[in-house]
Amino acid sequence: MPSSESLPITLEMPFIKDGMVRFDVNIHPRRFTPYFACETIPLHPNLESAVLLALLPAMRQNRRLELDQPVSDSFIKNLDALSKIFSSWYREYHPARIHSPNTYAATTAGVGRVGCFFTGGVDSFYTFLKHQREITDLIYVHGFDVDLDDWPRRQAISAMGQSIATQTGIRFIEVETDSRKLFRAFGHWGFHGHGFALGTVGRLLVGVLDKIYIPSSFAQADLMPWGSHPATDPLFSDEALQFVHDGCEATRVRKIQAISSHPVARAHLRVCWERVEGAYNCGRCEKCLRTMTSLYAVGALSAVTTFSAPIDPERIRALVLRRESSRKFARENIELMNENGLQSTPVYQAWKHALNRSDFVNWVLERTRKTGRKLRRSWQKRIGKNPGKA
């Protein structure tokens, strides 16, 4: 009996059922049936979107993709180049093997509309405001950065989008999908999966948009192998739809500086991924604190209404900056505060303290806090089972 690695992955055209675009992807021995839904505009099922859904698992398992219906010729050629780049970054992935006996020459619909993936964060606001005269549509995907069952956060994001649409005249497209579990089954979401996920959603908008901007995650000097990258994102394109990776020319603090004076960003900036009931931004996590610090450094924090509490230097001092990206953001904030003469402030001193703490002390703090969290959870379970003994 042949091994699963030797079996091809045969792709079928996605179909519409109950108002949703549904896929049936058999990646032996597992089967995935992700859906994509949108109430704003109709999505357009196509084989190119199915290829992007299946490409990551095919490369991970070194399996051939079999296509029995026509697919865009230039799209397939672009994916061949993309897979070679991707497999050179990550040795656990292999160059794509796509068997497509029937291809066609894609053409643009020329609808004159330009989209931008948008979360309400610094990167997406920067790209949106930079290209505001050109962008006609913002695209938010429920199920990517916010869980599908996190209804308070999802409702807040929908309200944000509708408010921005009213203020700016753009169209806010909300897409819902459970496809993240497929990408996570064959790689890390950040390093491997989320670029393919954005490409899949984008391809479902062929005929609706001519071009889609993907906001950058990193500045040019900080680029590294990552799921969304200026070398790979444009390769989701063909003549029917152009993808543009945008914003690498600016660091995170410079992006914040650029958007800090815009009323729309001040009213709707969302950077927090913490799941805190009723909170748009928690104001306590590392990502919130570093964003608040950049806004504070340029004198704009009090004008940004999405952070309900003032910046707390003691919470900054308590941060454990183990990842190099976190340490880099801290150094950028310190440099920005230096530029604005804030060296004597408690916020500046707190970031210096957190950044200068030794790796050993950071390790001890991390271990101590992890142990404390385990003890608290254990105690809470114990109280729950025996409330009379508390």
C-alpha cells in the first residue's frame, strides 16, 4: 500500500453551499472542509484559491497537487517561484509539484477597485492612510487574528469597520473563515501559514478587486523568513489580481508617528491580541505598552481613545523582553523618547530597566511567573470542586 506521502492531493473546485464558499481538501489521512463567508459582497470560488489552501500541506508532505480543471498559467508559474523561495527558507518544506495539464491566460476585469487587508493595527492603518486616495476597500478576516467564538471582540471590530467606512467612504469587507486550523496543521501560523491564508482570501475576491495591498509585518532592515514577505506575497498574483506587499520602508515607531495625527487612526487603533472581555486594547500587554509608549513619545497618546487607561511605568518595568523583536521595539521606543527629550520620565526609565535586565534574571522571572500561574489555576480548580473548603 503506498504511503500518504506518495499519494497526490487532488483538488476540486470550491462550491457555494448555504451562502458560503466551501472547500473539500483531502490530505490523507486527514480531510479538511473549510468555509469562507461574506455578507458584504459575493465571493467567487475558483481553483486558484483551492491551490493556495493546499499548497502548504503539499510542500510539507512533499506531495504532488493534481488539478483536473483549468488554472491560470501565470499563477502556477508564480507559485513555482514562491515555493522555491519558501523551501529555501524552511528545510521542512519542499518545492511545489503542481500537475496542471490545462491552463488559461488570465485577464483583468478592470473593475477599478483596490483593497487592503486591515486589522485596525499599526501596519494596516499605515498602508491604508498612505494609499487612501487609491484604496476603495478594507478587508478584515474573522478567524485569523481573533477567534471565531470571541464575539465581543468580533462585534467591536465590525463596529470599527463600519465607523471607518462611514468616515472615509471606503467599503469594509468582512470575511469569516475557519481555515486557520488547516494552515496550523501544517506549520506555524506566523512563520508559515498566514501569508497563504491571506492569498486564499484574496483570490476569492478576483473580479471584485484589481489589486490588494498586504501591509508589511517588518521593516526592510528587519526582514526574515516569515509567512507574509515582500519576496512571496506578490507571487499570489496573476493578470486577474495583483498583490502588493507594502510598508517595509518604515519601522514600527515611524509608522505610529505617521498615523498618530489622523483622526480615524486615533479613534480606532487596535493592537491587542489578548482576550480580555469588554476590552478593545487591554493596555497591559507588551504590544499595548510599546504602542502606547510610541504614542506618548510623539505626544499623541491622550488623543487615542482606544486605550482607556494611562500608561503604567510599573507594568513596563515588569515586562520580560526575551524575544529579539521585543527588545528591538524597546530600543526603538527609547530612541524615539531620546529624540523628544523624555529621558528623565518614568516611562523612559522603565523601558531602560526592562531592556537592561540580564537574560538570567529574565529566565528566573519567567519561570517564577509560570509556576505562579499554574498554582493559581490549580487553586481555582480546587475551589471550584470544593467551594465549602475555600
